[in-house]
Amino acid sequence: MNGGGTVWPFRRPVYVMLKPVGDRCNLACRYCYYLGRGSGALVDDRLLEDFIRQYIAMQTQPQVLFTWHGGEPLLRPLTFYRRALELQRQYGRGLQIDNCLQTNGTLLNDEWCQFLHDNHFLVGISIDGPREQHDGNRRMRHGGTSWHDVMRGIGLLQKHGVEWNAMATVNARNVEQPLAFYRFFRDMGCEFLQFTPIVEPQLPECSVTADQWGRFLCSVYDEWVRHDVGRLFVQLFDATLANWAGVAPGLCSMSATCGQAAVMEADGTVYCCDHFVSPGHRLGNIRQQPLAGMLYGEQQRRFGLDKQSALPRECRECHWLFACHGECPKNRLTTDCYGEPGMNVLCRGYRRYFAHVAADMDFMKAELDAGRAPANIMVLKQQKKP
């Protein structure tokens, strides 16, 4: 470790989600976990340059991924992102630089979409399913509904050939309608679907229970595995298969450790994770401390390892530990059967899901081990019957 607190040599890649507008947003989603946590600042040009320069310099691989998040990042004008690309080219010579932007989609227009296409952005669109599932929670700040504006934005992305993914929450409004939820995304031509359960103790009217989550996963999985394997990428199902095969799942909540995805607020403050923006998880501020020192430092290392070391006894004894690793620490809000704290409130639902998919996961793992990509699993199983 040098005098600046930076660890050499770097042994693992680290990602930082940048919040160019902090928690500012044109929507007021009922279950938003970030509203009110921001500093009220906007990323200024000097901070933007410092971040891009340091972020590129600390990378361990020739590929660099920038993630722009919010709040609503499209509240910054196009000139801000054109300046960001200019700085990426200046400091990233010889490197492959990619950009991912997460948006609610309501502010997209032709100019935005042409820019995103021309600069090869991957766009994540927040949408919770069909209108009746979406509009109850995801409303405009002035009180109107947002679904039609989101769908218009998706149409513009498709018109301009922008690569996009759907990112949805599973909440009290849609958890009991899993097939309507899933078929909506499939039928609209979505090729990548990520969904996350809402677990907010202060908002039980929005949150899902473990039993609901288990039923939801099993229902969506059955529809996907019968019809859409190889056509529609469902992040959680692919992460499950990855853990079954003993490879990195690509989803932090299902990984053995975390700490490789920090967040930087608009005032330059860096936190361990987007879900842990609190004083106890503050790593420092890029205006006073080098980014690499914070991200490869002892506090972040401990945060990452705590995911595994803090598991309660029931988790450590669980047959399915390899498949979920206790899921996200933010959901470890109850005690286990031995009275130890740190049990995931969705555990019972995950156990039901893992038991439900086990035979198929074993089959698909065997296909992968044999060097074959698992297409529609039901067709393959029929073909292999004697």
C-alpha cells in the first residue's frame, strides 16, 4: 500500500455507479429507496473530469464500463453526456469504453435516442409491467401516470436501434399476476429482463412476502423454460444457472461476496453500494481522497466479505447456499431458526424456487458441460427420451 492509501497490485475489477443528478427525479415512485438520500448537488465539470480520469486509471482490464444512474439521469442535458464522452476519449486511449444508462424513459426523444445509438449506449428502462401493474406505483411527480410516456420512450429506442433492457420491480401490485407480468415483456420484444423484489419494511403496502416471491418465481420460470430459453434472457434465471455451474453469476445479489459495485453521489461522496448510502458506509469523497484508495481499501474489502462471513447458522447449513449466498444483505432483516440475526426475509421463497428448478438446472448444467447451449429445455428433454 502506498502513502495515498491505494492498494497495489489491483486484483479485481471494481465498478462505480455515478449519480449525475443525485436523487432528483421527475417521478415519485411509491417504493423509491433513494429519494431524499442525495446531497442536492449536481456533478460539475471538474468533478466529472476527476471521476472519469481516476475511474479509467484504476481499471485492471482493457474494458471500462461507465454506469449513469439516478434519480433520473436524463435531467442532465445532452451537453453533459457529450462532455463525458469527450473526457472518456481523452483519458481512455487504447481502452474499450462502454456506457450504460438507467432511466425511467419518460424524457426520451428522437435527439436523445439518436445520441444513444450513435454512441453505443446500453439503456436500462424502468417499467413494472403492463399499465395496470405499473401506474399504481410509478407516477409522475406532478401526480399523473407515467406508463404511456415510458412506452413511447421504448418505441423511440426501438425506432433508433438502441440496445435496451427492461428493469422491473416485483411489488404488491404485480406479484400475484406473474404470467401477465412476464408475457407483457416477452410480447413487446424485450430480450433482457431483470426484476427485483421490493422489500421495504416501512412500506409493507408495496413489499412482497417470501411466499409471494416463491410463487412468482416458480410461475415465471415455468413459462420461460417452456417457451423462451435462448430467446429472452432473464437475469435471475441465468444467475441461478451460473451458480449451479460454479461460475460467477454476474448478479451481485447472488454472488458469494459483494463490494465490487460502489456508488458516487453528485457531490463526490462515495459509498459502498447503491443500497447502503448511509454514514456508516461512506468511503470518502473523491475531492479529498483518490478513488482507487476508497474502492480497493480495507473498508470496502470488509463490506464485501461481510456478505459471506455474517451469514447466520441456518444459512450456513442450507442445501441451497451455493445458489443464493444469502441474497442481498439489504434484505437480511430477520432471525433464523436458531435466533441468529441476518436471515433474509425472502429465504422461504428462494428455497421453494430452487427446489422447483433443481432438475432443470441439473439438466442445463449437463448440456453446458457437454459443450451444448441449452435451447428450449422442454424440447431437448423430449428429444433425449428413449
